[in-house]
Amino acid sequence: MSEMTISVPSHRPPLRRPEPTPPETTTTVPREFVHRRAVAEVFLTGRATRLDDKHFSLTGQWPRAHTLFTVEDGTLHHPLLAAETIRQAGLYLAHSEFGVPLGHAFLLHHLDFTVDREHCRIGLAPTDLTLEATAEVHRRGSRRVRLRMSITIRREGRTVAIGGGEFTCIPPETYRRMRGGRDTAGIGGLRERPSTVAPHLVGRLDPVNVVLAPTSRPEHWLLSPDPRNPVLFDHSTDHVPGMVLLEAAYQAAHGHFLSHRTGPTSASALFHRYVELDEPCTVEVEPVADPDGGSHGVEVTGRQGGDTVFTCVLTAPAAAAASGRPATA
């Protein structure tokens, strides 16, 4: 008998080509985590990467054009963009990595930063950033948190800015007791604003960004921010935000640095207490002596009700003035 060959059909499914890997996408962090309402004002992108208990890596991006954080000639990112990015990084880490609930109030104690102007130049595309953050947390009770941070901002491996700060996070009920029931929705009812100075006198182009009004004394102004400014007053508040006070310090210092043909590259601000919206606040500037001659700068002081409410020292390397380059910040 001859052998018979039996063909057994295969039950294996046909081979399929692997699906193409979707491209990696980029988005901002949740706006609520950086206390912003406008997505356009969120400068952090992607989640933080925890390297250990204290060290984190983040990413960010600065736009080529901004209504506030650009210098007069439009060639550089304004130094306060670095300050705002540092502020956002601290808030984001507090919420995302250290468990501070949304709705907690943040009391900013100090903020400092130094920028490298050469690496702040605006290119032909938005400026992508990497951030290295160190954060130390101290807890008091179950809900009160104090966070101290230091941050390095890099662009294509080059350091753009370094800085840091410290703030306390408190529950909303504690904040309401501390503030005595001030109305956080009453920003539209701000006291009548004195007319502000001409924009070019404080390094600004748009009058809506000017926060200082003149007085009869030189180097002495009244704080007079426009509550309709969409960047400085991104959301309702019962006090003047810290970034508005930093903007006031930069504007008050503009004339001093203009005479040196440079712009400040470092700032160190202390916030002693809240600046109220419905009381006059004076802003004064005095030169700061440098015994070594390595820098020049000013100290800006805010006073309200007879008390010092904030101070900010702004400096620039003396070599920048000697170069004769025009002022751009």
C-alpha cells in the first residue's frame, strides 16, 4: 500500500504588521497646579521626574513673544520670566510630589534668581527648557507645609537661570482666619488708581503693564497696578501678588540701570507681609554700594501703613556696564 500524505491546515493567525508608535506629544502641566487660569501662562510641560526624595527633573517652554515678559527691543526673554518659571515649579512640586491639596493658600517668603542674558536671547522657535529642582519640605501638623527650593533652568545644556525660594502652604480655613475675611472676589473694587507714569520711563511699551504712579519725590512712586492686566492679575485675589511686586521693583530700578547702559541680571526679594489692594503702597529705590566694584545695583523697598512690606535687591555685573551695550531690560 502506498503512503498517503495528509495536509493539516494551519490555525495560526496571519502575521500582522506592528502598529506604528504614535509620536510623543507635549502638553502643559495642569494649570491649577501652578495657580494659573490661562493655559497660555503655564510654562511647565510634562510631569516631573522624581530622582530621589529631594531632587526632580522638569521640562518647560518659553514663548517667542509675550505680552509682559519681553524686554523693550524684543530680543530677550525678560528676567522675570525666569522668576515666574521658578515660582510655578515650586507650586507644581508642592501639589504633585508633596501632596499639598489644591485650594491651599501659599505664603511666599522670598524668591531669588540670576539669569545669563546671552542665553535669554529669543530664537526662531520657542525656547525649550529643562529644570533641575531640589526641594526640601518641613511639615507642621498634618496640613501645614513649608517648602524650600533651588532650581537650575537650562536651554540646550546651557544654564539660563538659577534661583530658588521658600513658601508656606496653609489650609483655606486657616488662611481665611489669618486674613480676617477679606473678599477674594473684590479685585474689581480696587481703590481708585493714580495715573501711572509713561511706559518708556519704566522700561515698558504698553501702559497696561505699568504698575507705578509718580509722586512729588524722585525715586519714589505709588504702586498702581491695573487689575485688568491678564498676566499680573490672572485670577482674583485679596492682596497684591508677589509677581506684581517684583515687576514694580524692576520698573522702579529701570532708570538706574538705564544710566549704566545695562539691565539687572539678579534679584533677591523678601516679602514681609501681604500688600493690601485697598491701601496706598509706596515704592522707593536707593543705590546699593558694592565695596569690591564687581557689580552695581539698587534696593527697592515697598511700604504700606508705615511698615516695610517687601524689599528687593537688583544687581548687574559692573562689566556689563563697561561693555557699552545698550540697555535691554
